[in-house]
Amino acid sequence: MTINTLVFGHRGSAGTHPENTMESFQAALDAGAEGIEFDVHLTKDLVPVILHDETVDRTTNGTGWIKDLTYLELQELDAGSWFAPSFKGASIPSLEEVLQWAAPTRLLLNIELKSGVVRYQGIEKIILDLLYKYNLKDRVILSSFNHYSVVEIHQLDPEIETAIIFMEGIYEPWDYAKRIGAHGLHCYIPVAVPELLMGARKAGMPVRPFTVNEESHITSLIKGEASAIITDWPEKAVQIRKALSN
Ligand code: G3P
Ligand code: MG
């Protein structure tokens, strides 16, 4: 069976490592994933940093909103111990740190702008400027639940690949995505039904469902020719894909 489905590690390798840390990204690379997905916010002093939630409470030993903390304050936090004591000392990466690390690798980067709950002013341009600095413009997909951010990215640089993220059953989302200048569909797994996969394929639009963790889902989406799957378990997904290709 010829397989073209790529594996993107969700928040790195969130099933095995503390999400959105350098340790997690390295694990996804080591597992053989073609890409990683991670979430970006802006600190009080406008540094783009990688964390899922708007606050640091769940995944660090600190408290508070990212928007109210400086980059230096965030750097002092432990982002590993909550997951397992052996990861004590893992830190919240800046986007720049991740780009520097990723530049010499082959990884594709799905950068999710978490600009829905807090409308971080200027986050789109700040991210683009860093991509230019590290010459990574051709290896990224910028995505967001906030489609205004997707439109803004497209207006700032129409060549940058973008994707809309959605949880619900948008009717013929490829038409809507094209209208706003997005290039791909990142949908919650229950929405990734065969009708959507086939319609998007006919429209020439990649579908990359999340978060694809169950073996049965990984298998059916690979067989359904999803462009990529975004998974917490990249090592497992790579192994399943390999078995299917034999
Ligand atoms: O980008 C896909 C997925 O990560 C979106 O949901 O909440 O895990 O960031 P979330
Ligand atoms: Mg995400």
C-alpha cells in the first residue's frame, strides 16, 4: 500500500513527554515524525512562547496568565515535573528557541496561534518575522481556531501555508477555507469522516485531523488518505504506518 500520510507530533510527543517542551519535540523527531505541532502565545513583553493553555497553571509550577508574565518570569518555571519527576527542569521554550533547534532538522512545523481567548495584538507579524529570520517560511503551516489570525497571516504573506482549525461540522469547509485564503483543514477527529476527506481531496485541500491517538483511528485515517495525522503518540503512529505499508 502506498502511503502519503505524514505524522505530526502533537505538542511534540505529548503522550510520552511533557507537552510543548524541547524534550517533547526531540522525542517526536527521534520517533521519525515528519512534523511537530505546537501552540504559541505572547508574553507581557511580547515574546512568543510555546504552551498550550492561556495560563501556566496546569503544566508548570507557577500560576498566572502568560499575557501578564514576562519572558524572564516564564523561564524560571518548571514545565516538566507535572508530567513526571524525571522531567523536572524542563522549561517553556520561546518560539525562537524552537526555530533555532528545528532549522537544521528536516521537521515540518505546524505553528498554532492561540489567539482566540486572548487576542494577542501583533502576534501574526511577530511570528512571521522570526520565520524569515530563520529562513523557515517554506517548512511551516500556520494554523488557528481564530480564523481572523489566519486571514491576517494570509494578508501579510500570501505565500505562507495556513490552515483553519475547527471542531464542528462545517459544510464543505474547503470552499470556506479557500475564500479566506487558507490552504488546509485541521479538524477535530470526529469531523474527519470519509465525506470530508473525499470532498477535500477533490478540492485539492489537505486534511490533517487531531488528535489521532487510537490505533483504529490512526489506521482508518491513513487508509482514508488524510494528508497528515496530528498525534500525541508519534512513535506509535510511525510504527502503525510502517506496518500498513508492508
Ligand atoms: O492544532 C491542532 C490541535 O492542537 C488543536 O487543539 O487544543 O490541542 O491546541 P489543541
Ligand atoms: Mg494545538
